[in-house]
Amino acid sequence: MITIDYSNAILKTKQDNGSTYVFDVIRKKWVLLTPEEHVRQCFLYYLIHTLQYPPSLIAVEKKIQLGKSPKRFDMVVYSPSLEPWMLVECKEPKVHLTQETLFQLLNYQRVLQSRYWVITNGHETYCADAHEAHAITWMKHLPAYNG
């Protein structure tokens, strides 16, 4: 498991009609601040501000086709050559990260073929290096982005 300190995350929020919204710097719009969205935004903040991942190479909540079903992935970080590099699945904090969570990510992986896989619920984060198809390595840290 990877431990991430989110205490420095600064999220821009607003209230509207009794609901809280957060500004998503990637989608460039206000989105409802659900527990899962809070995890996604804190993780994004960490990638951009702590690990220096380039925001221009991150996609959030984009549609992909899984068989006949359209689905939305939580987050993908692209390489400089615009190939999927890291696939991220976010869950709300009360959701335990299980084999089912990993299977959901792997369904997206079948389409996207990214090197790194991340699952997080804000408390627990796991990252796998899938560079070798038959020798997946669970990492102790998130990879540095050295595009």
C-alpha cells in the first residue's frame, strides 16, 4: 500500500442551492463534491502539485467503449506521445478496495493498455507496474513522471 499525505491539498469549492461544488482544474468546470469526487480531486492535486505530473496530459471522466457499453474512466495520465500511461480508479473512502475494484480497472485496461494501474479510496492507494504482461509489480510509491 502507498501512503499519500493529502493535508496540503487545496481545493476550490463553492456552495450553490445547499450543495457543495469543487472546481475541477482538468475538466475546467464546477462538479458536485461527492465523497468519490473528493478523493479524485485530492489525488489530482497530489499528482499535479506534489509529483509534478503535467495537467495537460491528464484526462478525467472520459467516455470509452467497453464492448457495447459506454463507460467512463476516472482518470488517465498520458505519456508525452499521448499514449495511456497511468489508469486511475477512485472510490469513495467508505468503499473497501477489493478484487472487484481491481476488476473494474482491468476492464478499462483492456481498452486503454496503460503501463501503470492505480486504485485509491483516499485512505488506501495501490499502484501496479504492468510493463511486463506476465510479471505485474505492486509498487511502494507512485512513479515519477519523467516525460
